[in-house]
Amino acid sequence: MDMRNVVRVLTGIAVPVLAAGVITAGSPGFGAYTVKSGDTLSHIATRYGTSVKTLVALNKLPGNGNAIYAGEVLKLPGAPKAKAKPQTAAKPGAAKAPARRSQLGRVTYVVKPGDTISKIAKRFKCSQANLLAANKLKASDRIFAGKTLQVPVKLKAKPPAKKKTKNNTFAGRTYADHIVAQADRNRATLKKRNLPTRAQMRTMIRNTAKKYGVDPELALAISWQESGWKQRVVSPANAIGAMQVIPSTGRFSSGIVGRDLDLLKPQDNVIAGVVLLDRLTGAAKLDIAVAGYYQGLGGVRRNGMYPDTKVYVKNVLRLKAAFEKGWDPLK
């Protein structure tokens, strides 16, 4: 989150979920997708060339499909795979496809005293027959010191050059290389750490919200929407942890609490997000405050809510209401 007038970098437009994502075989005419961490319905639709509306209708999702959950399997529209044509027996006399042969090259070798054809062949891991043929020699021919031979050797195939890909785009925004690089470093750091479970993060968020006078269900809804209560999540925008806080927002919250907050530490991360929520809810009514957490309060006041911000606000308020009724997404 960017604190220029409490401006926040966009992070997504639907409820993040927690599960491994895989493509599996589905019913005839469809594929199936198991939702993974950080997925949104719009991302899935874009990835598989369809629309949110189609996915909502196909999977009979409630509302406009704002909430998708851990391990949920979604149908994907698509044509069924064509049946493989049965192989026919080769006609008598039909030529078989030639077997692939390793590429051979040649190196020049000057015979040394004591060398023999068999020794040279063994040294270069080639057959004596190939060595003789390459030099138009017979098995009975003698070789002598100083004679130049062409030795056939296998050429090592060059591995295909790896394409460098940069995942700089997230939720429709493209971020500078140095921001993405820092996000990668933070993600690598968190990967090595022993972090709280989601249940432990939920307790931490609730307790911290109460301490700072913030509605616990609102804090839980924001964090579930942002990361699914996972401290290990880091976006390409370098939004870190359970509350998805970017460094500039961390510095803003640090100034309020009177000490430096380390966003990689779960408790500090939660404090940073909760302190921001406290300021936002104190400055605007609830829906505008939630939009400010996503779009930035200054941006909302200048430009109104963007379409994806409206979806975000609807998601968060829906989650908040569900938590108030006792809903537990971890069960």
C-alpha cells in the first residue's frame, strides 16, 4: 500500500483462496481447474480464454462469483479432446522411420608413441570401426607417432536458451523491475521462515484489531480478501504478508506507533495493516474506508471507486458479514 494520501496499490478483484492449482480432466466438453492461492475469478477467466460471466453461469456460483474458496473445482468451457485415431499396421515393405542418431563431430589428434587404434578409440569413447572409417584405414594398417587422425566424437547438444520472464504485471498494473526484484527477495526470505498457521494469524489479527479499536471482523475480512490470512504471500507490487502492506505504508504506520515495523514479521505486518484501517475508518465511512485500503483514500476521493474497487469493497463487506455470523473458512 502506497501512503501518498494513503494511496494503495491494487491487489486483486476477488477473494484470494488457499489451495494448490492444477488442471484435471473434467466432464465431457469441459476442463476442470482447482483454485490455487491468490487466484481470482477474473484471473482464471483471462488465463483460460473465457469470461467471468461464463464461469459464474457454468459453475452456478452465488452472486457474481466474488467468493471462490480453497480447493474448489471449477468447470472450464472447452471442446472435448478428440479421440486418438487407431494405428494401422505398416504395409509390407514400407520403410520404417529412421532412428534418431546422435550428431557426430571430429577432432584432430596427433598420434603419440605407444598409441593404438583401440587405445585412441577408448580415450575418445568412439568405436574402432568409426575411427578407422573416418581415416580410411583398415584394421591391418599401422599408425605411427606424429600421424594426424580425425577422431569422430559425439557433439553435446546445446541446451535451449532459457527465456527470461518477468512477472511484473499484477491485477492489471505493471511494476518497475526494482520493485519486483525486492518482492522476489522478500518472498524468498519468507519461504525460509517458520511462520504462524492461518488459524494463528486469525487470532493475531483479531487481538491486534481489538487493541487498536478496529472492528475485528473488518480486519479479518480485509486480510482474508488480501492473502487468505497467510503471512508468506508477497505480490509483484511488493505488498507483503497477511495484510498485504507495501514498504511505504509500513513506514507510515511505523510513524504512528513510534517504532520501525518489520513487515516480514507477522505481528508487525498485522499492526501496520490494522493501524492503516484505524486511520481510514476514522476518516471516512465504512465503504469508502475499505475502498481506500485498496485504491488509496486520496484516489477514491479524486476519482471515485474504480470498477474493480467496487468489487473489492463488496467482497470485503460480504466477508465481514459472514464472519459476524460465525463463518469459519478454515473448516
